[in-house]
Amino acid sequence: MAPAQKSNLRYGENKGHGVHPLERKPRPSRRKGLPQKNGRPFVKSIIREVMGFAPYERRIMELLRNNKDKKAKKLTKKRVGTITRAKKKLDELSAILAESRRAH
């Protein structure tokens, strides 16, 4: 339950000088990680187009093509650090594989 408005009285339940909280501008750190209007996906796609895939990503894609999902997951976890990141990377790479199958 939020405290009630101060009553400017010396005694009583809501005693004390009545003040209003200042409206603060949100700090820039509160925007960290939010999706950008026009930047990140476009830049990432250009980088992927120019640079291609890392060697470990190519190996993982080869394992996924050969239905070695468990081995691919283990290798990905070892390379990227956590199982959550590994699942995200596997989803990304399997989506790319599916797209390339549709193109051919």
C-alpha cells in the first residue's frame, strides 16, 4: 500500500510537510537493449552478408544437415558459453539452413 499524501499537520496519521516527487528524466541506461528503430537488424544482415559464417558456425550447420542435433548443441554450448545462447544460435543457424533449402 502506498503512503497517503502528507496533510501538513504536526500530528496524526499523515503528519508532515506535503511534498511532490520530482519528475525525473529516464536515464540512458534504461534504454539499453531495447530494439532500435532502424539500425541493428539491417547492420547485422550486412555484416553477415559480407563476412559469412565463422568456422564453428559452418561446422554446426554441417552437423545440423546430417541430423546430429545433440552433437551440434554440445559444440555450440562449448563455443558460445551458455545453453541459452547455444539454443538461440542453433535456432538462427537452422533458420538459415531452412531458408537456403527453400531457395534451391
